[in-house]
Amino acid sequence: MILRPPPVYGPGDAAFLGLFKALQSHVFPKFIGGCRAVSLAFVTDVADIVLTCLTHPAAAGRTYQVASQPVVTVSEFAREIAAQLRVRAIPLPLPVIALA
């Protein structure tokens, strides 16, 4: 069986850690291509899919595209993180953030 998940976020994830830290510091990174739609998956959702596939005989030998709904833009994802953290963030271009 092959599972092809989108980028996965959640506890222990280093890939999105910089985004979370920036938002906690009240900085909203302005992404190049930030309006591009992406599919993301929370780590426990992917774990549930893996367990389901491992325990379901019909999953053997098949390939699955793992996707979550809704598809969001990177900027929408960052705005939702800021809302969940209850922080107001100042939009800054990534090159400016990298200098800090």
C-alpha cells in the first residue's frame, strides 16, 4: 500500500515550527505565492488513515492520495493559526523576517 499525504503539521513538526514561532511573536509572514491553494493534513488525521489502511484488507496493494478539506491558501493557514493562538500579527515580507 502507498499513501501520499500532503504536507503534515502538528506537534513535533519542524517544517511549520518557524511559522508558529513567527506568529507567536506577532509577525505575519507575507508569502510569495501565498494565495496558492494547498492541501494540508493534521498529524493525527494521517495517523488515523494509516491505521485504517493497515487494518483493512482491501487497502493492500493500492495507492491513496491523502487529502484534507478544505483546501486553503498558505496565507489562510497562517491567519487561522494566528486566530487559534489569539495573536494579532504584523505582515512582513519573508526577507525582512530572515534578517531578524
